[in-house]
Amino acid sequence: MAHTDPEIELYRNLMEQPDEFVDGFGTKAILGSLFVGFVMMPGAIYLGLMAGQTLGPAAEWTTIILFTEIARRSYVSMSRAEVYILYYIAASLASMQGGLALAGGAFAPSMWMQYFVRSPAAKGMGIASRVPTWVVPPADSPALAQRTFLHEDWVIPIVLTIIGRLLGRMVWFGMGYSMFRITSDYENLPFPFAAITAQGATALAEASSKEETWRWRTFSIGAMIGLVFGVVYLGIPTITGVIMTEPVQLIPIPWVDLTRTTESILPAVPMGFMTNLGEIISGFVVPFWAVVGSFIAAVGMAIINPMLFKAGILHTWRPGMDTINTMFYNQIDFYFSVGIGASLAVAVMGGYEIYRKWRYNRQARERGEATRGGWVAPRGRGDLPLWIPIGVYAVAASAYIVLCAILVPRFPVFIIAGFAFLISPIESYINARMIGMTGQFLGVPMVLEATIIFSGYRGVDIWFAPIPRFNVGGAAQEFRVLELTGNKIISLVKAELIMLPISIFCSLLFWQFIWRLAPVPSSYYPYAQKMWPLSALQQGLWLTSTVNPETSVFYKAWNESFAIGGFVVALSLYAGLSALRLPILLIYGVVRGFGILPHSVIPQMIGALISQFYFIPRFGAHRWKLYAAVLAAGFACGMGLLGMGAIAIALIGKSVSQMPF
């Protein structure tokens, strides 16, 4: 077998495999679900409409700390299995929906659609009347004028939303569990970020049982850093936004944009850096060579982009564009095609690694040697035969195909089936492998959009159809954390079953309540009032591409030569690094780095250098990586607690300011 990367070995051994597995789901998990649904969800909705942010780690860590403190005062301890199930429930119920910074469960997209169908952008482009009524009631419906979901015009959209929610969780479990078995069990990938949550859960479990060790001390240090930084980064802007017309930001959120400043010497290069201290701390945790690879890619973009601009390849970019527009048009002109080729190369690398693993294990068995990694699951974890999750996914994906065929009968069914049974599994595997190796997300950009446009279909209804395009590679990491915290698989299944009805009910309840208080968007929700018209314009441009195809940039965006070049370069780098016995993580970092926003790479590189050349020589690699994982969890907790407190003050302030006396 080819050489083993020592850094991968370090992360693989960052946390010991549990000797036994228990069911972490119980009464505490049920109470936690109700707490997040009825207490956290309205705060998450409010923050998204007000500031365009989600609660992030606030919901997870606030819920956990509340329950662990109650347990301590009740002379009851919580196991790390129970702590993680609470974490998982809180993260799922308060998560963001789509790309609009909208939290609030299943009906957050419906709230967006009630605005879009009546927006000036949709009306001006002539597509408002084309939006199908199975997505949202017509623009002149009394349901929208009265701002209520309790109207007959909402019956079909609500039923489809509930069906979609159920099928979506089936897809998440079926394909996500399968990816976990492949990447974690068989390929034995390290999943570096899985240890962060697992170590944080372990630290809080130790605290609840009054057996505080180095984990709790390190966690507390990280939490204090998060609290102090959170005061400046989140607290001051949130609170001043209540008492002033404009919030005061001592530190720009989320990044410092230098693109316009450097455009004269670095044209078509998105320049800037993230201002969140958490990016530097994440550099402590991400594998060093993966960060170096992403940094090399970022530097390469800074060198290549001006050359591509002068050559007329990045022809859409114009001086004066900010980071977002620069990234978008660079994707269209070049990185869209290159990214598809490079991502397919990652899939090929993964397939080769699986074959190499199979060949090595076979040879080891023939020699009578022990093998590492395989299809045999750890005893007691409660794993299911693989045909069950694959069958669950197949049923859900088939249901999506049937739904699309009913709702959009003129769209080719074979394309929908191709997404369900070819593109989605491949993309999920690519992402699961990238997360397993580097801890970083990777998705093939705009494949769905390009496919719809190139299909030749005419009409806007296809953009709202439940096409089964999924990227659930991140679920593999969730299952890995489940394993590290000593949970049985059934724990997560039970959590999903309890979360589904709570999420649907609370989402409908609180969106109905907030919508009745004031129009969404309106002056009461400044972020939505400012950003939703722009988002409506952008979405409208996509929709018109299948009404007036000559306006679509994607007919000019796809370039087979660029895609083949990205594929060949990625595979060549992989082969070269393997031959030179250099860190394979480097190539995964490079593949991830090309075409993504480089602003997070700079602070991550700073954190990685500090980690590699100061902390590791001082503490040792294994010991420091353990500290870093717990420190990062504590930092997320501190930031979350501060953010939750600031949101509470803001909610109270807004309520008082609207009282009639």
C-alpha cells in the first residue's frame, strides 16, 4: 500500500474510539427539542430578518449548558452521548434554510416566496404571474393580503412543504449513513472537525458529573475568548442596532473587502479577509497541509486571475466590482467549468483510494496480517445492513421523481432521475471525502442551474420543482461525531423522529405570528428590507433564463476545455504528490481552494502557522491538537452565548419600543 500521511494518522487518533455505545436519546432530548423549538426558533427567525445572521452555535451550546447546569443542581449527570444528541437537535432546529440567512424550519422558504411573488423584481420581469400556485398563492390572493397561512390558498403549498420535509430527512439519513460507512468505516478517513464537537460534548459531560479535567479547563478558556471577542463582534452591533438608526460595527462583519482597493494591480481578484477570530482558531484544527494547499490555491488565483483577465477569459469582470460580484462572474467565466473537472477528479481519486484499500486489505489477509478499516462495523454501535439506508434513499428519491413528474410534466424525467441516482450520490461522496480528509465543504457549483438551462425547457415552474439534487456529504461527519460520543445509530433516528413534527409545528406557528405582527420584509426587519429586493432580482434573472434563453450567461459559461484542464491538473497533482510521497492533504486543499472565496484562507493560514511553529513544538502534535479541538468548541460556545444574550436584549428593546405607552 502507498505511504500513509502522518498528519492523517494524527487526526485519526485524535479521539479514542468508544469501547461501548449507548442510546443517548431520552427525556432530556425530548425536553431539549421543545426548548429549542419554542424558545430558540423565534430568536433565530428574528436575527435572520434583523441582521442576516443565524444563531449559529448559540442554540447548540446555550441548550447544552442550560440542561447540564439543571442536571448538576438536580444531582444528575449527563453522559456525553446525551450531550451530543442535545447538540444535534439544537443545531438542526435552529439551522439556516437556503441562502437567504433564513432560519425557522420548514416554512422559512414559504415566507420568502410570499415576498418574491409580489416583489417589484418579479413583476417587472413578467414572471410573477408564472410562479406556480403549488409553491405560493397568487400575488392577488387574500391569503397574502391578510398575511396569514390559515387560508385555503396555502393548503397545497403547505402539504408539499411537509412532504418535502419528510422526504428530505429520509434522504439525509439514507445517503448520509451510506457515505459515513464508506468514508469513515471502510476508508477510515480522519474527519478532523468531528473531534471538535465530540471533545466539547465530553468536556460538558465531565462538568455535569463534577469530574472536571483538562477538557473543561481548556473549554472554559475558549469560552472566555469567545465571550470577550463576541462583545465586540456581535454584542455592540446588535445592541446599538436597537437604540440607533445604524448599528455600530467596530469590526466589519463578515469581512474586510479590499477588492476595489487592489483592483488596479490585481484585476479580477477578490481580495480581503474574514474578521471573525474563529477563522484563526479553525486554523488550529484544520490539517496543516490542507490549509497550505488552500493558501497556495488562493495565491495562485491572485497570480492567474489578472493573466486570465488580460487574455479575455475573465471577460465579465469590470473595475468597481466588490468581492461578491467578482467571485460570481469569475465562476461564470472560468471557475465553473474548472471546478466541475477538479471535483470529478476528487471522485476519481476517491474511487482509486477505495480500490487501493480493498487491494491492500486482501493482500494483508492473505499474509495473515491485521487490516484497518472495512465494512465490519464496531460491535454495539447498532448499525443497519447497508441495504436498508440505500433502500430508504431509493424510496425518497423515487418519490421526488414522481412529484416532479406530476408538478412539471413537460420536463424530461431522465434528467430528474439522473440527479437522483447519479449526480447527487457522486457529489455527496466528493463532499464527504473532502470533509473526511480536510474538514472542509466542497460542492460542484451551479450544476442544477446549468442543467435546467441547457435542457432547453421553457417556463419558470421547473425552478420551484423538488428536483432531487442533494449534497449530504456533511452527514458523514455527523455520524462520525455520533460514533465518537458513544451513541448508537438508533439515537439519531429517534432524534429525527421527534424533531420533524416539532420543527413543522413551531415553524408554522412562529412565522404566522411574526408575519401578522408586520409585513415581511418591512422597516421592522432592516436586513430583509435591504437585501430581499436584491435577492429577488438575482432569482428573477435565473428564472428568465428559461423564458428568454438568449439572456442566459450559462450558454456561454460551459467550456469543455476548462473542465478537462481542471480534471487533468488535479489528477496530475495527485499522482505527482503520491510519487514524491508528499502529503496528499495538500492536493485536497488545492482542489478546495480554487474558485472559492479566499477571505477565510488568510486567517486560517495564520492560525495554521501559529499552530505548526509555536504550539506544536511546545506541547507536541497530538497533545496540541487535542487542546485545539476543545478550545475551538469552547470558543464557539462563548460566541454563541454572547450572541444569544445580545439577541434577547434586542428582542426586549424592540418590544418595548413598539408599546403604545
